[in-house]
Amino acid sequence: MNRNSVSSNSLEAESLTKRYGSGHTEVVAVGNVSLNVAKGEIVALLGPSGAGKSTLLTLLGLIRPPDTGRIVIDGKIVFENNRAKVNVRRFRREKLGFVFQKANLIPFLTAFENVRLAMDINDQPAKVSRKRSKELLEYLGVAERAQHLPCKLSGGEQQRVAVARALANSPSLILADEPTAALDSVRGRQVMELFRKVAHEQHAGIIVVTHDHRALDVFDRTIEMEDGKLKR
Amino acid sequence: MNLARRDIQHNIGRFVLTTVGLGLLLMVTMGMGGIYRGLVQEATSLVDKMDADFWVVQKNTRGPFAEISRVPVNLEDRVLTVPGVMTSNAFVSHTIQREHRGKPLRITVQGLAWPQDKGSWLPLVSGRSLAQAHYEMIADESLKLHLGEKIKFGKDVYTVVGLTRAMTSPAGDGMAFFTLQDSQAIQFDIPAEAVRLERSARYARAQKMDVGRTSPQTIKRALGSSSQIPALAMPSVSAVVVKVKPGFNPDYVQSVISKWPDVSVYSSQTQRQFLVGGIVARSRRQLGLFRILLIIVSAIIMSLILYTLTIDKLHDIAMLKLIGARNSVILNLIMQQALLLGVLGYAVAYIIGQWVFPLFPRRVVLVPIDLWVLGLIVVAVSIISSMLGIYKALTIEPNEVLA
């Protein structure tokens, strides 16, 4: 792999391992996991509770370092074993987007400001961040709720705003951890379809951890995890 | 986008209450400094206003303010004979407590050496200085007497002809200025029955002595006024206030008077030191220590407030970290709120203090240097207090969002 060339993959993860504890109490949360996600591809990550899905997501989201293995995002080596090769926080704000079960919007900022904040902290000019925030909220169908605080939005609306925030800096990879768990089936499917639209139109790789088997047709690919390993 | 401002707007009620609470605490701290300054000003106001060159007092005393001093009234004539002395005025100071309008009224009575001294140097806010030898007084406005009001001391009624401002004794009692004779009449006022009893006792004593038995005139005088008996001294005064002629060496005048065996002589500067170093010193230390305690308490409370404000936002801070916010974004959020809380609390303290301090029974004097120093302390405390919150915020892991 040419490390500096433009890769067709959003994510290339090789032999990722993450252990917790030591000796008799050692638990292998993620064991030798390799995974590629192409640009514009939406992948469902399935598995029972305790399978290691969330831990894998924290590794891919550069929240925790892997013990061994390599993570390459948008063609750039980010982690080599447990060593960061880039400024992790800067890389997160430039290349990654996150969506969670709860929207986790900043409660004292309006929907518009929540989206704009992601660009502000990435040093985007105010004019650009205002324009793109407006566009993203329109794109996700919540423009009319732009000036409302999160507490005034429904669960579905909050999740759309969270997606807009995740898209704000045009990330290469979006990681979503059970984003529809708090929504009813109709709204859950709407959000999943939104992810598909985003992946295909924004050319971002998306990994969605989900238990919702009803919406699996939305995904380009599904992978399953069990006991810290991917099932083939 | 200013996160600190937006957070405050979102929780405006809590922020306002916190600021007012902190402001009241800072107001007490501010007031402590003001009370100390007020003590010094009250203690030294008369010495400063009189602007005398020397105070001649009873030998080996630090009178007439720091302790009682009694000198004969004719000392002023003796002092006047010293070459270079321009004026020499007897000075009387004593505190009385009377009932007025059903309430206790404490007055520090000051005697002015009429007619040389009519009180024209006093800081009058209304009325005039003394214009006649008896039955007029100039009162400080803190005594709450009105211009033209008549008030009885002893057997005589005095009319308030002038009002001063900020003329109080070191104990904080308002001063009233009378002619020397009137002030002595107030000080040595004795009820008629007491006079009669004293004369009878005097007569009885004289009858038992040889001088009384052999000298009928002495017995007769013992039944009369004490002023008619040369063996009895005239009422004494507290001190003699001296002014030196312009161009004359004050050290020479002081060296001459200081050689007299019955008096001590002090410059106004030394008199000031007696007051500040003696009467005020303990209060100053007490207030100073209390002030330090209040600053520490304020710092602890500010730390707790800022820590709590930060704890409330930990999830949001973790989220900010997760989406890649720099530490400076988080630091600014906490620090700006800390500084705003400190600055607004200080402003609240100052504004409420301006309204409340004049209602205090003792003077509270806010001087610019104290206000600046307290302001800088508040800023420093705000920064230091936010450290605990900042530490907590910077050590939280972004994966807390997933919890």
C-alpha cells in the first residue's frame, strides 16, 4: 500500500487487538480484527452484547489506541500498534464523524450552532461554517428547526442534527454506535436510509453498529462480531 | 462562537444567582477594607483637620486622644511666651452620653479656644462657625442633629449653628464643637445638690482643722463657690494646640517646650502615629486577618462553584473532545466563565456596597488602591479557582460520551 497516495478506502484496519486487564483477568475485547471500508460504502456491524463492537468502534474512532495492529484512514496511517502517527484529536475533527445512540448535542447550543461548532473547532471561516451548517440542516430536513435548542427537538430531529454535525467537516469515515436504538422503527429506518444517502452522496465510509435487523437491507455489507472477532 | 456566553445564556438564572451570591461575599471582603480605612480616617480626622504644629500634653502621656491628658488652662499662656509660637489654644476633648429623642446620644465634646478659634477650619456642610462665646455648637451630621435644633447639656441649652461631615472620634462617636468654657461646663457639670453636699463637706473638713478654727474667713469661703477659693485649681484642659510662626524653625519651639518638666510635646505626625499605631492597630490586624479569611473563603466557594459548573458540563466537554476540540476551546469555556463570574461578582459587590456601606454605623471608606488590589485578587482567585475544574475537564476521556 502506498501510504501517501489517495486510497479508495475510507478505512483499512489490520490485525487490531485490544486487551483489558492482565493475567487471569485478561479479556481480549478485540482480537486480530482486520476490516476495510470503501469510500461511499455503508457497513453494518452486528453482534451480541459484549462481542466487542463498541470497543472496535473506539479503536477505529481513535478514542483508544489498539495494543497491536494498524489503522489507516483515508490513506494515512493513524495508529501503528499502540503508537499514534498523527495528532489524534486533530485527525478526529478533520477526518471522522461520530453519531451515537443518544444525539449528544451540546444542550446550550441551537441545532444550527451544534453543526457549526464542529466546523468552528476545525478553524473553518465563519462565513463557510454558517453556509454549510444551513445547507446540511436543509439536506437532512431539519432546517426549520435550526434555531431550536436540542431540548425542543424530537429524538429523530436530534439524531438528524447529530448526523449533520458528523458530516460538517466532510469526514472520510463516519462511525455510528446504535444510532436508532432510541427511535421507533419508522424513524429508525429513516435515519438508516439517511446514512445510506450520506455514504453514497458524500462518499464517506460509514460503519453502523446496530441490533436492528429490520433495516439491514439499507447496508451495502454486513459484518458480524462475536467474542472480539469478526465472523466470516 | 463563544461557548461560555452561550452556556451562561442557557443557564442565566443560575448564573445570576451565583454572581449575586459571590458579589455579596466580595462586598463583605470589600467592606472589611473600607471599615479599616474608615477607622484610620475617623481616628485621624481631627488631627488632620486642625493642622497644628504641636500638641502639648500632660507629661509622659500620649494624650489627648490615645489616653487622658490633663494640663492647666494657663499652659496656653505659658506656651505663647515661647519665641516663634504664633497661636496657642487650649483644647478640651471628652465623650459624653445623653438621652436624646428617647435614644442614647454619644458625643465627643471638643472645646475651641474662643475667640481665637471659632471653628472656621471645620469642614462645614451647612450653617456657620461659632459666633458667640456661649450656647452655640457645631455638630457632626452623624449625630443626626438639625441646624437650629436646641439641645440641653447640664444646665444650659445649646443651639446647633453648623454641621460638619466626617468629624468623628477614634471610637466613631460624632464630634460637637463648643467654646472652651462651654465644653468645660458640660464636662464638669455637677447637680446643685452635689454642689451643696460638697460645700457642706468642705465646711466640715475646715471646721476640724486649725486653719478653719483660727481663720473664720476661710470657713466662710468654704461654703461659697470653688472658684473663689485660690487653693482649688481651675478646671484643667486636655492639651494645648500650638502653631508656629511661618518661617520659624519648629524644632526650636519643640525643643524649648520639651524641656519643661510638666508637659510632653508632640508633632501632629507623632500624634497621628499614636492614633494609628495605638487605637487602630489591633482593629487593623483583626480586620486584616478577617479579610484574609474572607478571601480564602471566597476562593474556596468560587472553586466549588466553578468545579460544579464544570462537572455539570463534563459530558458535553467529553463530546467536544470526541469531535476533536482543542484543549484551548475547553479551557476558554471554563476560564471565561470563571473570569466573568469574578468580574461581575466584583461589580455587584461594588454597586451594592455603594448603597449599603453608607448605612453602616461606622464609616466605610473605599479607596482606589484597595479597590484595585481587591480587583486583582478577585481575578487571580478566579483563575486559580478554575484550575480544579480545568484539571477535571482536561483529564476526562472522550469515551465518557459512550458511557
